[in-house]
Amino acid sequence: MQRPTTEDALKDVVVTHSLDPEDGAIVAATRAMASSMKGALRGIEARAPFDAMMEGVLPRDDVTFESDTVGGIPGLWVHPVQRRSDEAILHLHAGWFSLGTAKAFRHLVGHIAARAGASAFIPDYRLAPEHPFPAAVDDVLACYRGLEERGIRRIAVTGDSAGGNLALVLAACIGGEAVSDDAMLVGVAALSPVTDLTLSGESYLTRADADPYFTLPQVAQLVRSYLGSADPKFPLASPLHAPVAGLPPVRIHVGDDEVLLDDSLRYVERAVGAGTDARLDVWMGMPHGFAGSIGRLKASAQALDAIGLFLTEKLLAGADPHTPR
């Protein structure tokens, strides 16, 4: 990363992971295959192929799935074999606010839930352009409240890409509240979160060639579809511009080859500056969505292992030892 000022500010909280040669060969082949489609992911016509891609994530045989409605929001529970009844993960899926379903993301979330030893709920929040901002934000807030109402005392929030945006927005909304005896947001883990809908990050230029999937014009169109006439600097739209003091611990993982790299770097810089326990893991040579290549890329398993360890630690901290699994 050629950003010495930022690196100096973040040197104690940014961990850079070198590229494994075998992973490098796999990513190079994937990049070559994806080159003809770069910048093509646009609008609702991409929903079916996007879901099909996520359905291809390696499934686990030690999780089960259950349809449900939480806080009025339909979705899917992912239950690992071992879990506690008073803990849950709320996972907010990717798709640039216009794509994705709970069903399509169940296998990816299965890896997170199993590693954390906690059930995870994936809400089918409303998608743009049919339901523009702030519909998705309203839905994830309602879902979080629904978990509270069910007596779940310890909640962790995870999200990838646009879901990472929603996870960090949710944390900003919840983090300023007084901790109650009923429920606590114990941590946030995000994969390549979209934190700045002004699209002002330098990596949109510095990683323009390296990123195998996204272009700035493409992303700008997707963001316009979501925001409509709303100000991209509004805190509920861009967590980079939301309050970051008083948040629970935050862990972010991002690929160094992503146009979204600066979204993670700048967010963690702000969060750490405000006293939040935040850490960023940067994976060299990795593209957007690399965690979904579990079973193919070593970096995928390593990133998911780190997230699972973080979630386990935060969910277990202060838990009642007599709570049955």
C-alpha cells in the first residue's frame, strides 16, 4: 500500500497478509476468466446470476437452516450443531444494496456460524431500486430489535460489502445507546465493507486495474440506484461519516486488489482515532469476495477462522457459564 501517512497512523492496527503462491495462481486464473465481465454487474438483471454464484460457496454438513421472520423481516436462520440460546449473529448480505438473498448466502454464513458456535440470522432486507435508501437500514434495525425481543442477550453483527455498510451503520445506531441488561451488541465483523458512498477513496483509481470485478462508473450507478436523491454523506448511508466513538469492537478484512480498499483503511483510521477497538486485515492479491472461495483459497479459510475466533471471544465474554448449549 503506497500510503505512508495512513500506514503510520494505522501501523499498530493494520495487519497485512502476504499472498500464498498457490492462492496467487488460483486468483490469476479467476481474474483472467472474469476480465470480459468487469464492470458488468448492474441492476436487477444481475440478481439470478449473483445468487447462483453465492449458491456455489462450499456448503458445510454441520449446520441446518430454518426460515423465520424476526422483527417483521423474513430471512433464514443458520444453526450450527453447538450453540447457546442467548447468543446470535446477525449477518447482512452483500449485493450492492440491489442483489442477494438470505438463501443464496446461507453457505457462506454457515462457515461463520459454525466457527463462532452461534446461530446466525440472515434477513432478506428490502432491495433497491424498488426500495431505495433508507429501507434496508430500517429493516436491519427492525431485525436487531426483533432479536432483542426474543431474549437474545449477546448479538454480533457481520456483513460483507454492502452488508458491511449496513453492519457498520447498525453499530453506529446501537453503539451510542446505554448498555442494557436485555441485550448487548458485542462486536462487528465486516468483509470489504462499502463505507463511503461519496466514492472518494483513492483506491478507486489506484486499484482500478487490479480489481477484477468493479469499475468506478459501475459502482456509481449502483450507488445512485440505492440512494436516489439522498446525500451520500448522510451517516445512515455512509458509515465513514457516522459517529465512530463508543462502538463495540470492529474487525474488518479486505483484499489489497479491491477498489474498496480505502473504504476499509479510512474507516479503521477514524474508528481508532475515536478510541474504538478496531483492526484491519489486508490480504495481498485478494479480490472482492475472496472469503467465498473457501475450500479453494487458503486466505479464505484464514480470514473466516479469524472472524470466527473474534466472534467466539466477544460472544463468550461475560456469558453465563450455566447457559446450556
